[in-house]
Amino acid sequence: MSAMSVEVPTSLDGVRVDRAVALLADLSRSAVDVLIEQGLVAVDGRTVTSRRMALREGSTLEVELPDDATTGVPEGEPDVVFDVVHVEDDFIIVDKPAGLVVHPGAGHDSGTLVHGLVARFPDLVDLPGLVDGDPARPGIVHRLDRGTSGLLVVARTPVAYDDLIAQLAERRAARTYRALVLGEVASTSGVVDAPIGRSVTSPTRMAVSRKGKEARTRYRVIERFDSPVPTTLIEASLETGRTHQIRVHLSAIGHPVVGDETYGRGRSLPGALIERPFLHARALAFDHPVSGDRVGWESALPEDLVRQLAALEA
């Protein structure tokens, strides 16, 4: 057993206990239900008996997590669709389509990229035990949001896993995105340097916050469009890797990503042809974890984003 104890923040005030535990422990709602049934969830020292119980700010939420709470590495699902760009003994480069969740978590017990990876590369099953990693995320060293498409590297060996984690932490790995944002970005290039943390009003959202973690996003303008409303195509590069970083930063400077309902500030592109954020992980580069040589890959914009740009150019 492992214990989790947290003081309920403002963002979780009034939230059902099962939803809060699922969010904080990154478990499915069904897994949380089992914990509650087993008496492993408590609030202010009293065992929770109803999953519908509403939390109150300042209360102490305690959860006993069985060692097998993640139920091990997910079973492979060969019907999960994604492109494999490059394969070698140490890592895999995949091109994730928009709409595909990277790994299992609250509300996503199947059909994730991890399920598809395990089906194609069974050796990933053993990796979490060799690197003391999360069994639900074998080989995953970084993520893309569900609505974001593009390149992702997946480690296959302990050496590659540790090295890629270090490169990401030390900012030696380069990740470049294309994004279409609302409004005319005035400067041709710039840096958004603003810490990001959990929103105090919504537990599923991130926000620029003085109490957040350091976050830096560089950008440069690729092209500007005037109709039907001003929009700007930019290239954004991550210097850090916070949750929703690009979307939060661009929204914070008044230029939310087209199609981003979460951080769009109620703004939208009239007649938009896409139903997801216009955000694509276009390029990925890092030092080879064994040879040390610099390696990199690029991914063309998917068809839905190409159609959206063509409509603006027309």
C-alpha cells in the first residue's frame, strides 16, 4: 500500500470525491469506486462511504493506493490507429493523430496510444519494472494533449528511458509545433515566460500562476491572415514541458489557439473547418541515447489542418 494525503484546494471545493480522487491519483472512475468500496478513501479521518460526497476546501483527503492500483501494463489493442515513423532497438518515433489519448488515466481505460504500442511492441511490457516507471505508461517520456497531433518519442530500453527523461529535463530535446492562433500577433517573434499551475477555479484546467512551475515558450510568426477574422500561423518551441503549456501561454498573451474550447476565452474562428485545436507537433530532435549523435524527425500538417489553412488563403 502507498498513501496519498492532500489538503483540498479551492479548485476542488464542492467536487465529488470520486472525481477528485480520479483526477489527483490519475485513476479511472471505476478504479476509484473500488477504493471507496474497500474503505480506502477518507476525508478528515472519516472513511468515505459515498462516492457522491462533496469535498470542502481545507479538508484533508487521504487515499490508500494498493501497489497494483494501476493494474500493471495495459493489454495490447492492435486496432488503435497511429503511424510509426521510425523504429530502432532503443526508441520508437510515432506520429499521433488528433483525438488519441496517450496513456490510460481517468476516463480512459482502453483505446489509448499505449494500448496500441503494447500490441505492436510487446517488449514495452517489461520496461516499467526496469526503470521503476508507471506500469500504465511504458516507455512514455513526454505527452501530447488528446487534441494535438504530431511526433512523440517512446523509449524501449532503460538506457533510452533515463537518457530521454534527462534530455527533456535539461532542455536538450527540441520540440517544435505549428499553431494557428486568433488575432494578429504583432511581433515577428517572442518568448512567453510565465509560470503555469493548476487553475484555482477549475481542477481540469491549467493557468498562468505565480505559484506555478517555470514555463517558457518561444514563438515566431509564419504567416498572417485577415479573413474572416485576423489569425496568425506561428511556430512555437517548448523550453519546458508543462501541461497544456502552449495553449495556456498563447491564450495568456491574447492569442488563443484556433479550435481550443478550453482556453479560447469564448472566441472562435467563424466557419472553422476543424473541431480540435490547431496545434501540431511538427518537429522533434534530441541526442541519440546511445551514439550521442543529434537525430531529428519532421511531420507534415495533417489533412484537417491543411484544409483549414487553404480556406484562409482562399
